Amino acid sequence: MENYQLTIETPRGTEERAYTGLVVGVESFEELRDVQDRIDEYFQSGSDAAELKEDDHTVEVQTVEDLVDQFTDVIDQFALFLGGIAGISLVVGSIGIANIMIVSVTERTREIGIMKAVGARNRDIIQLFLVESVILGAIGAVVGVFVGLGFGYLGVTLAGWPMAYPTDWILIAVVVGVLVGVVSGLYPAWRAAKVDPIEALRRE
């Protein structure tokens, strides 16, 4: 180990020489794993350092790559958690849009009957309600994007980090909102198209 640069880190404010970390610098990345294995073997074998180590103390050999992997795992778990919340939000939002559109079909039954009486086809009725549903989904997506950017800006401002604007994810969020509107509006639009014009015109 005398061929490598060693840096000792000790805890501040303590009089004991209790080492909390030993930083080993290598000349090239190719030597990293080999040095890691040699250090681990040195502390686990019958060396002086292994004999001086307390029984309740542990020695862990980590590279910067290992620390990055641990940090990445935490970020991935956090992203998975947020993805689950986003999925639940999409389901709740789609149910909400579908309920709104069903109520709209019920309240506009007479209007649908009049439209069919003057020559509107089922395709026209479906398109009308699908467009309204898509507009609701798009509005929800745009509002969600602005709310998310607002909370993100607040978070990075408090943390002192630079703000990044992921335009790709913003576009994906809007597209997903539109798709949710389409899926949520299919059944209400089909239900509106199946309205009997004679029965609809009798309704007050």
C-alpha cells in the first residue's frame, strides 16, 4: 500500500485518534477494483491494522462508484414511489373526468335529441363529447405542469440548487393528460351517441 497516496480523515473536536475514514488515491481507474480488493484483504487478514481494530468496529471498503450506485438506488426508489403516486392520480383523474362527462350527457339529453333531430350523426355526437373530455384532460395536465414546476422551483430555491426544465417530460405530461381525457370520454361519448332522439325530446 506504500505505492498509493493515503489521506487520513479524523473527526474534529476529538482528542482521540479514532480514524473515521481512510482515502486511497489511485493513478488510474483500471487499478480501482484491484486496490479495493487489496485494501479489504489487508484489513481482514492478520495484518497489524486488523489486530488493532476493535471487535465491535467494522471496516467497509467503498469506491466513489459504490457511493454513486447507493445514491442512484435511493433516487430510483424515490422515483418509483412518486411514479406510484402519479399512477394513482391518473386513475382518480380519469374517473373524475368520466363522472363529469356522464353528468354532462345526462343534463344535455334533450340537447342531444335536438341535434339528432336536425341531422347530427352518432359520429358527430361522439366527437363532440370526446373533444370536451380531451379539453378537460389537457387543462388538468397544463395546470399540473405549472403546479409541479412551482413546487420544484420552490424546492431547488430552498436547497440552493439550479433549476432544470425537463421539456421532454413536460410534453409527455401534456400528452398523457390528453390520452387520459380520450380514454375517460369514450364511454360517456358512446352513451351520448346511443340516446334515443324521441325519448330525449320528451325530456324537460
